[in-house]
Amino acid sequence: MSSKHSVAVIGAGMHPWGKWGRNFVEYGVVAARAALEDAGVAWTDVDFVAGADTIRNGYPGFIAGATFAQALGWSGARVSSSYAACASGVQAIASARAQILAGLSEVALVVGADTTPKGFFKPVGGDRPDDPDWLRFHVLGATNPTYFGLYAQRRKSVYGATDEDFAQIKVKNAAAGVHNPYARYRKEVTIDEVLSSPMVANPLRLLEICATSDGGAAVVLCSLEYAKRHGIANPVTIDGISTVTPTFPNAVIEMPNFATDSWSSVAPNDLTFRASIAHAAYEEAGISPSDVSLAEVYDLSSALELDWYEDIGLCEVGEAEHLLRSGATTLGGRVPVNPSGGLSSFGEAIPAQAIAQVAECTWQLRGQADGHQVEGATVAVTANQGLFGHGSSVVLSR
């Protein structure tokens, strides 16, 4: 499947996730070199470098495109650097795709990497009382898991989710992550082990909340003509990318906000913000959710994965628990979700994670995901989300 929006993914690479305590550039360079080797492309043949930024690693992190280009060796390639919190990776991919589709680039390298602090993410230093992200920590004391817990409580209250459902998501993803050589956590767990782990943000326990991690990911994109000239007859293609923002009124609180938009005079939209993200990617690719073979979604918590089942159209609203319990989203099921192990197994390396989702989908569609392969996969979708209304979704096919 391809569309007028399609570009080829001819290389994918990662640096293993963990807590390595080294410069983020090292992780990005390892991932980039792996992606270039996978593509069979020389670094000097890359004419565009798109970096996904990290705000925790000094000025080099804010100009990731140039930082990685310098580390790989100045070659005269053009660069871009994108920051959109957890959506940074797809913003960088979208930048590279636009250059290719415009005829301004033939082959592009997209790289993201991060070195993260121990414990919760916190706001950038300094006093900024007009910054909602600063305020939610300093006024509300609302760390990220606070929001995750509120979303989980809503899921229980509105749709009848149970603690066992949340635990089962972790069990499912951990079982897949065991077989992923890039995952940080490679150990199976039981429902009892999940439910006996310490409570962090009621009802979510320690094993149900993703960690902060170091890691890196990269992909090599090119035009379909370039792929053909280089003997790649049937490449994985990116057929749709969504970077949508919410449409007023946004009727569900999104981190870091304290409240929703008012809809006293305007009715809520048919689609919530999260549901609109993948919907836009499907429209661009010309497919529907029923075409999807597998999905990589943004499981900041085990409970949040259930929301994404509905948001990416795998089931109707309120039916995610039934879909989970049926086994459909498990490896071997009708539409496996997070066969990589998800953030549950990786943790968050913010600028890398959306790129890592695309890398995983590329390997799945090639049939190269040893030990956690979705058999017969032909279409994959990713879903992610960044602070302040950054949508992130990619549709890939082969």
C-alpha cells in the first residue's frame, strides 16, 4: 500500500534502553549508524538530518539535528531540530518526509536520543508562574503519575475497568518485552506480582507506570524512487503521519493542564483529542482501523493503553476491557498492541520513543522481530502524544 504521501523506510536502528549514565549523543550515534547500516546507505549520502530534541541535556539537546550531524561528521547535509515533548520523534519524521515529498531531499536520517534523570520528570529550572507545566508541579504537586492515576480512575468509574485489567496489560507487555533485545526490562511478571507492587498513584502501582530511561532510535527515510534505484523493490512505507492539535473545546483534561476547555456554549467534539490523532493518520493513508495488523501505543501507564485501544479505533468506546480480556491485543491475537513490550518494557527516552515505535513497526512489517513477531503483519499504526496538544501517529505498510 502506498499513497501520494508515502516515503520509504529503508533503515532502522536503536541503542538499547536502560540507565547508562552517558551523553545522549552516544546513544543517538549508535542508533544512527545501525540505521544507516540497515539501509545500506553511507552517511555521506544522507542529504537531510532531522533531530528530535531533548531539553535536559544542555544546548546540544536543543539543536539535536546539528548535534548528531557533527557527531557523525560534518557532511554539508541540511538539518532540522524538533521539540514537541513526547511527540518530538514524529515531528522530526514529519519534517524529513516533507523534505522528501517536496523533492528537496532524497534520503534523510531521523535521530532521537535522551539521557534522563532518576525518578519523575520535573520541569526545567527557574521560576515561571505563567508556565502551566511549571505550575502543575509547584502549585498542584502533580507529577506525571498523578495524571496517569486520574486517567485510570476515570477508566474505572466510567467503563468498569478493574485493577486486574490494568495488571493484565503489564503482564502482556512484559511477556513481549522479554524477547526484545533493546528493551530495558526483560522479565515476565504475574498479575499477583503486579498487584503486590507498591502503590504510586491510586489505583496504579509501581509495575504499572513506565520508568524514565536512556535510549536512542533512528530511521532512514527516502523517496520511493530512491529505494527503487537502490534495489529495494518492496520497502516498508510511511503512508500517513498525524501531528494534529486539539479542536476546541477539548473536553478531557490533558497534561499539564488543570482543567478542560469550557463547553457551556459549544458542544464537545465527536472525537476527543486523542481519538483525532490516529484518525488523521488513517485518513491520510486511506485506510481504516480494520486494516491494522498491529499497533505501538503510548503506554505511560498500563491503564492508559486501554484508552488507546478505543482512540485508535480497535474497538468502540467502553469496549477496551472486553478487547483485552478476549486476547485480541496479545501476541498471537487479532491485533497485537505493543508487541515490542511498549514503554512498560522500555521506559521513556522522550525524543527517541516515537521513532522507536516506527523502528519496531518497520521490523515487524519486514518479519524481522524475532521472538515477538506479529505473523503476517501488513499494516501498523503508532500512537503517541506530547504536552500542550502535540499529536503523534504514523501509519506504515508493506
